[in-house]
Amino acid sequence: MPVRKSEAEWTGSLREGHGTMTVGRESRGRRFTFASRFEEGEGTNPEELVAAAHAGCFSMQLAGLLTAAKHAPKRIHTIARVHIDVGAAGAEISGVNLETHAQVPGIDRETFMELAERAKEICPVSKALRSLKITLKATLA
């Protein structure tokens, strides 16, 4: 089985420093800072990368379940919102909200919702984040 790799390097203090994250085989790293993580500063942050991974994983898992049920999707668009909270014990990811919109010919809403909930439970990223509260809002176009 494949092993996936990303890298990060941080230089300097927490507030004044900066870092780069290189995802997979990207040739150029993405800049991140204290402000991009805990404020609204420019750059990315680890939580955005977790969100991208979860949105992609969920979308693929749902496509697989729909296809296996003989309802191949035309389109699945998923947004993942990863919540980070800072408290006395430090920062922690407190939850993920998934929102998906799908075009699936010939499927009824009940079957679609069952498969979407199943995808939320079994996609590998959901499994890795199972200690978090993960919510799902699914819309069938």
C-alpha cells in the first residue's frame, strides 16, 4: 500500500516566525504563519489541509458507494470546515462540518442520504478524526 508524504518547516518564534508546507509531490511549498492559522492572515494552515483531505476523501467515498448502488454521480462538491479552538490547554481541532451537494441521476433522497451518512462514517479521514464531532449537511440536486 502507498505511503503518502507531506513536509513542513517552521523558522522563528510562534508569533513572528513562518513556515512552509509542501503537500505530496508539489514543487513549491505553501506559506503559513501564526496569523494565517489563528487570525485571518495570508497563507494556509494545517487545518485547511485537513479540511481539503476530508472533503476529497468524503467525496470519493460517496462516489464509490453511489456507483456500487448503481447510481453513478455526475458531480459531488464537498466543503469541509475544520474548527480550531484555543483554550487554557492550548489549541485543538474541535470538529468538522461537511457540506456536500451532489448531482446523482435516478436516486431518491432517502437512499442518497443513507449513502452520504455511510460515506461520512467510513471514509479513511473520518475514521482518523473519529474522536471529533463530524456533522454532515447533504443536498441532492
